[in-house]
Amino acid sequence: MDLSDIYPSFNIDFDGMAEAIRDNGYKKVLVQVPEGLKRGAPHMIEKLEKATGASILLDGDPCFGACDNSSTKATEMGMDALIHLGHSDIPSMERHPSMPIHFFPVGMKVDRKILNEGIRELLTSVREDRIGLATTVQHIHLLNEIKVMLKVAGKIVHIGQPGKREFFPGQVLGCSFHSPRSIASEVEAFLYIGTGRFHPMGMFFSIRKNVYCLDPMTGRISIFEAREMDRFVRVRHSQITRAQNLMDKGERVGIILCEKPGQKRSTLATSLSEELDGKGIKNEMIVMDHISPMKVKVLGFSIVVSTACPRIAIDDHRSYSGEGIVILTPVELRIALGNMDIEDYLLDEEW
Ligand code: SF4
């Protein structure tokens, strides 16, 4: 069934979801949808109930990735299965042993004319001959098509293999750049297909080669430059320095341990606690599901290190600063403690 009336910009495998429910004889199913698809979800659920006869419960809590799957909630609610829409599976992730999870990634529809124009413009600026491709799951269906277009133009094109957290060749996550890294020695530059600067920055940090970016929705081409990385490191360095000053004044450090199945890093949290103990710095571990500045503020911490999604400390640091809190990644805490050098700064990824 075509869901264009509900989601005109996305390709959603409605028939696949209905088949998974019918073929497995599920009677009660929890459906999780990402934030960008929430608005149309009640209409989609109504159609799914009609198509399958199953009773479908919509998970209304925020969902930002496959790492955030509700398998425990589905078990507690007595469901037969969980359908997780929007993201691909994270193979290495812990999951509730008795709850089947069906992942249905969602692709964004792209105007082929705009894409073709973008590729044409790209070819006028890319000097390198050997190119690696990478993208997020929303555009993964474009990779082979773009590979062919570049090959026809005479480029040698490689697509890297997934690591422990990615599902598809060529896929990148905000917490893993394994796939481009796996082909780093075979290519001279990368092409990232997608929007935003976080993923190209992660690729650049990881590989230190030119990363060209093609926004497939607008056809706009850009390049991620070393000076963007330098600017980013300067901002993070100021946070690290603030944390050092607070620790020097005897402030206690909160170590956030996330409950979400694909973000839970107990071993890392314990090891950070030991490193802080080793420097005589008071610290406490805090367990949270959804992490927010207000939750941290109520506990009275002015420094926290997040072992959860690496993007929280990077993307949300201003909201934390607004509440008088410095939030660091594990790498940044190690720099603050003098256990790592700022010159060796890395994004927190691929665990
Ligand atoms: S941990 Fe963060 S970056 Fe990684 S999949 Fe989850 S939401 Fe995405």
C-alpha cells in the first residue's frame, strides 16, 4: 500500500510491516516511529490494523535511533513484537531476548533531476579519481545509483563495509564511521550524501581526507574543510577547560549511564569512574533513559560526562551551558584529566 497521502516525502514499506505481522501471527504489536514521522503515525496505524487485524499500540515517547528501541517496553506491555520504523538495526546492540524486533528503515524521496544536476556540479569540482561513498540510512537506496553515475564519469568508486553498529555497506551513524574508515586507504576523497555537518565532520576526523557533501534534496555541493574541524575543536576545548576549572574547585562529576539498549555502556562508565577516582575527583554514576539538562540540574551537577549517544554532548552543549552545566564526551573527560592530549581529539564512536 502506498502511504504517499500520509507521508509524501518518504518511502515506507507498509506492505513489509503488514506481512511481518500476518506471517508471524502477531496479535499485539508495539510500533515505534521517529520524531519526523510521528504526526502521520495514528493514520498509518489505523491502516495497519485494518490490513492485519492485529491490535497495534503506538509508542508516543521520543525515538532518535535504533539504539533507542522499545523492546523492554513492548515486553512489559505484553506485546508479541516490536516494529521499529525509520532506522536500520544495530547488529551489536543488546535487545530483550524474548521480544522480536522488526526494523523498517525509511528512505527519503529524491527529485532525480535535482540529484543529477548535483552530481554534474560535483564532477566539476572533484579533482580526485578514487572516491569513497557514504550516507545515512535515509539515502542508502541512492548509493548504488550514484556509484554508477560516478563510474560512468570515469571515477573509481568504493563503498565500505558496515561495522558492529551499521547495517548497510556505506552507511554512517553519528556514533560510527567504520564504513568509510574501512576503505580509507583505497580512496583519495569521500562523497557524503546527506544533509548537516555532523556526519561529514565525523568522516573527516576519522579519515583526514577531503569529504565532499552532496545534499540530495537541493543538489547543493559543499566540502568539509579542516578549518571547520579546527573551529569545532576550539569550541570543545573551551568546554574541556571549563570542566578542568570546576574539577580543580572540587566539583563532583556526574557520569551518565543511559538505559537505552544501544547506548548502554556500563564498562566505559565504570572505567571513567576509576579514572576520576585515580585523580581524586569525586564522581557519581547516574542512570537515565531520556537525558536532559533539567534532569542533570535537579541533581546539582555542574559537570557531567555522557556515555550515551555521542551527539548529546556535542549538539546540546548550549542547552546544558544555559543551565550552568558542562557536558563532555568520554574522550573529552580524558583530555580534561590529562590522560589524553587535545591534539589526539576524536569523536566518541564505534563502541
Ligand atoms: S547512539 Fe546516537 S548517533 Fe548512534 S544510532 Fe543512536 S541516536 Fe544515532
